[in-house]
Amino acid sequence: MTSLFSPEGLIGLLFLVLLGITACGALIAVTAGRLIRSVAGLLLCLIGVAGLYYFLNSPFVALMQLLIYVGAVGVVIAFAVMLAEPNPEKQPSRGRNPLTGALGFLTSGVAFTGLAVLGLTTTWRRHVGPPPDGGMAAIGQSLLTTYSMVFELISIVLLVAIIGSLVLARAGREKP
Amino acid sequence: MTLLTLHTSLSTYLVIAAFLFAIGLYGMVQRRTLIGMLISAELIMAGASVNFMAFNRFLAPNPTVGQIFTLFIMGIAAAEAAITLSIVLAVYRNYRSIDTEDVTDLHG
């Protein structure tokens, strides 16, 4: 039994806090009424996930999560909400089946229970030996050797995404 | 396994990943705006990434493959968010709304 006031105990407590942040952020992101609050919940959840990555022995991916998701994607979604805020005073359920909410809840509950039970009851084949060294040097080496093709492909994907989003967002706008 | 040593077990990460996935699924069904659905999709992808990272840490003999997969998921998610949001802006310009129930020209 680990004591709460030992270093290991404090690390465990920090992990529990991160789990709470992740779960609460996800709940806020899905249930909040206004869209901007749901964006804030998503950002909270992603910060928690970055903390989980840190506990999973990969500080580089945790840092990238903070930079790309919380920094870039969050800001982009916030800008889109500001540009296209939906009408808040619109009446909620017009022509909407009242069963939708209950069925969605049921489906996601079944998915959660199934996945969690599957993860808890399977006997995973542990890899023996010390925990892998997931340092930045190892990641850089495999990015430039084994996965160099994928690395180049994703840069093309990102370039196409940039040009495509510019074209899409520009269409329909009158010339000044 | 006590509450304070949860971070050393694979099951914790699997359960939180399943939670993120399921709540993203719920939001995908429940939300009525396009941006809300995009937020739910991001939650689903976060769940998948946590799964990859956990398996990489606890099971895989190769120490980097899960991390690199997660990095690529991030890149794809960033591209997807940019494209989706410009589509949302185009829809908003044409319909003055991003409600999924308003964009029904092909409804019949």
C-alpha cells in the first residue's frame, strides 16, 4: 500500500487528477449548451490526455499534443465558432425524434461497457524486459528511416489540406 | 492494485480511452451543429490515440511505433479540422446556419 505522502503517492494523486480532468472535459464538451463552452471542454480534455501521454513515458508526444491540439486546433475551432455562431434562441427539437437522445445514450453506454470489459478481461501478452525508451532520439530516427515515406506523404496531405481549405473558405465570397 | 498505483496498469488507460470513444459517439449522435459534431470526432480520435500509446508503452517490443502513429493521427486530425471548418464556413455563408437540420436541400 503506497502512502499518499510519499513521492509515489503524489504521482498517483496527480494521475487521478489528470483522469478527472480528462473525463470532466469530455463531459463538458458533449453536454454544454453553448458551443464555445464545449470548445473549452474539449481543450480541457485534451490537456488531460497530454498528461496521460506524459505518464505513458513519452514527453515528446505530450508536448506535441499541447502544441498541435490545444494550441492550433483549439484556436481554429474557436475562430470558426466566432465566425459561424448558431442562433441560441432557436427552438430546440423541431421535428426531432424524442427517442434520439435515449438511443444515443444507450449506444454509447453499450460501446463503453463492451470496450472496457474487453480491455479488463483480456490477458494481454506483456512484453518482457525494461520499459521501452521512447525518447526523442528514437522517434526522430524511426521517422527518418522506417517511416520516412509516411513522413513525406503527410506533408503532402497537409499541403493539400491548406490549399483546399483556402479554396473552400473563399468560394462564394464577393470581390471587394 | 490500489487507487494510487493506477498509472502503472494498462487497464486504466484502456478504460479511459473507451470512455472518450463512447462519449464522442454520444456527442456525434446528440449534437445538432456541425462544429459540435467535429468536437465529438476529436474526442473519438483522442480515445484512439490513448489506446495506441498505452499498447505501445505496455505491450509492444518496438518503443516508437505507437508514438509515431499518434503523431500521424495528430497531423491527420489537424488537416481534417482545417478542411471541416472551411466547409462549415461555406455552409454558413450559403444557409446562414450551421444546424444540421437546416442543410436539407436534398431532403426531397
